[in-house]
Amino acid sequence: MTNNIEDKILDFKHKQSAHCENGVVSNLLQYYGIQLSEPMVFGIGSGLFFSHMPFLKIGGIPVTSFRPMPGIIFKRISKRLGIKFEKHKYSNPHKSMVALDENIGKGIPTGMLVGVYHLTYFPDPYRFHFNAHNIVVYGKKDGDYLISDPIMEGHEKLTYDELLRVRYAKGLFAPKGHMYWAEKIPEEIDLEGAIKKGIKHTCKDMLTIPIPMFGVKGIKFLSKKVRKYPKKLGARRAASFTGQIVRAQEEIGTGGAGFRYMYAAFLQEASVVLKNEELKKLSYELSEIGDMWREFAVITGRIVKNRNKADESYDHAANLLYSIGEKEEVFFKKLKNSIA
């Protein structure tokens, strides 16, 4: 089934990014003349986070996350830059597609949440059940919708039925036809103020949440869990639990190490805008912590595959994770003081 609108293609510049939410925001703002890099979007939106939640499980395995809830980065950057976005969900799938066509007809590039698993242009190894992936629809040609998916190298397309299917994917965080678009763009933005607010919020999230499952406390909390996995769970389940951590870190979005590198890039840009050399120094420190996260992924990846060396044990991985938590605590205290 297709909607009756004429072909229309907007002059929308596609730019590949590491993480979908940052990339969509950056690309949408670029369309309206606001040039912000992906790291800058990530930093202003306070996208760096950590949580390990034993009470929330997928497939019986506790959820580990290296980012805030889907949509939070988008919400924060909108508020801090004074940009008004319209957001809608639709209980009626057909009406959601009519609304999309109306936006395209008005020349409005439209962001939306979709499920990854049934995206036909995704290679099979990258398809998994994740329902908070962000894309932009920027046109329609010969009945197909033109897609800017920030993690893909070039433009993509989906048929009416394909797009409808991913917009109404089932499961955790079901998108329910959610779509959004820029409604009002300010003539000027307070970039310095937005950067400072973003940094302060990240430091607060990583240092002050009293529940021990979040921020640097959460990293240390997880290290204790990892140490107990073999005896508590047995070899097979311990590997499954650990494998989920590695997947969250290295495959879903950009995860632990990747987000540290991205935030380090943000701090380098922020140091120029704020004329603050301390932020540049701290960016190097965070990159080194990112290297430690990458080392943790390598070690635990070998453990999961039963290819670990003699000294690469769960104890070793737990010690490394605890050390990361210690270093991040020192880092975020320095970062907080650098813009006080």
C-alpha cells in the first residue's frame, strides 16, 4: 500500500556517525544551518553514562548500558539549545504514514524511532532486537521512502511496508510510530552555556546518583558481580552474562570505549569554545580510560570464547573494571572542578 503524494526529495545532507541519536540530531540541525559535530551533540546532550541493572533483564540477562535512556540526549540538547521539536506517536499505523507524507510534502525532514531487526538494508550480523534506533526520512521516490540512517555510509531506502514494519516493531521500547521534527529554530544559540550545562549534568550523573548501580558506583558494582559470575552462575551462564556486557560495550551504539573517545573529542572542541586548556588535558586522560575499557572488552571476549590466556580470568577482568571505576571517579571530579 502506498500513499498518494508526488515524488519529493529534500536537499538533506547525509553524514555518517558512530551513534544514531547523536547522528540524527547533528544531521537535522545541519539541514537548518546549525553546524554541530557528533561529539558536540553527544557532550551537550550529556550522553556519557553507565548503568548495570540486575532488576531489568533481556533474555534473562541483566542489562548493562553505557548511555542514558533512548531519547534523553535528544531531549537535553533541544532544551539547552532552545530548539523546539514536535514529537508524536500514532496508535493507527496508516495515520502515522499519512502524517509522514504530509511532512515530506511540506519539506520537513522527519526523524523517527524504528526497530533494527527488520531493517532490510542492515547486514544480517548487525540485526538484533533493539527498538530505539533513530533514522531520518527525507523524501519519497517511486513509492519508496528515502532514508538517512546515520550509521550507514550512504543514503538508503525502504518500501511503505518495510518502513511501517520497523516503525511498529514489537518488544521492549516499542516505537509505536514515534516521529519528530524541528518546529522552531532560534536565530542564535548559546553554545558556551549549553556546553557547560552538558558537562555539569554528566558529572552529576556519574558521581552523585546514590543508587550503586549507576555512574562510577555502578562500574564498581559490576566489577563485584563479574568476580562472582563463575561460582554463582557456572561456566556457561557466566559466559552469557559476560558476553552481554561486551556486546553492550562494543556493538550496541558505540558503548564503553567508543563513548569515552567521543566524549574526549567533545572536550577538545569544548576547550576551544570555552578557551579552557584544562578540558583539552582531560580529554587525553579520558582517552586513556577508553583504552582500559577496550582492554576489558578484549579480555572478557576471550573468556567468553574460552580462548583466554592463563592470566585472563574473571578476577583479572573484575580488577580491571574496578580500576576503571576508580579512575573515572577521579576524572569526573577533575572535570567538575574545571568548569566550576
